[in-house]
Amino acid sequence: MVTNIHGGLLEMGQLIYILLAAVVAMAVLVLTGNLKKQVDENLNIIDEMEHKYKNKTLK
């Protein structure tokens, strides 16, 4: 049985909103994690390109 902070039973609408908020929070966490991974990959590619460019210009 699910109760609210006042000890009363939650209404179905409240429960739906709580579950919806939890799903949205999880989606945001997953998306920001994927975004950070993509940014890290892009930074690595940029570093590699800069390194290759510096090697070519030094020769």
C-alpha cells in the first residue's frame, strides 16, 4: 500500500504523476550520459587531428 507524507493513501492520479516523473528523470540521466560520451569521443577526435596537423607542419 502506498501512502503520502501525511499518512493518507495516494490517489491514482498522484501515483501516475510520480511514476511519470521517475521515468522522465531516468530518460534525462540516460540522454545526458550518452551526450557526455559523444562529447568525449569528439574531443578525442579533435585531439588526434591536432596532433597529426602539428606533426605535418613541423616536418
